[in-house]
Amino acid sequence: MPYVNIKITREGATREHKAALIKGVTDLLVEVLDKNPATTFVVVDEVDLEDWGVGGLPVELYRQSLRES
């Protein structure tokens, strides 16, 4: 039974956004792993921006560096 945990930042993701993520991951599991959609578990967790980073920078600084380049 596949279990997928998606982490998204708290930046205004709506219920519709989360539903689309769940549907997309479920479809992927069905297509790629040939799993029954009823046996898949997809969890969407919202996390604060300051709790993670990209390329060695806190995500806010990373995004700022992208805007400046």
C-alpha cells in the first residue's frame, strides 16, 4: 500500500490545490506502479518557509536570490 507525504509551504494553497496534488500523485501511482487507487494514501503537510531550504540557503533567501538574478 503506497504512502506519499507531500510537503508544501504555507503560501495560500487552497483545498482545490491540495485536491489536485492528491489526484496527481494517485494517478501517478496508478500509471507507474499499477496500484489500485483505493489502496493509496497521500498526505499533504503544510510547513513554514523558515523550516526548510534549497541549495544551502533558507528558502526565502533562495527565492530572493532568484529574483535578483
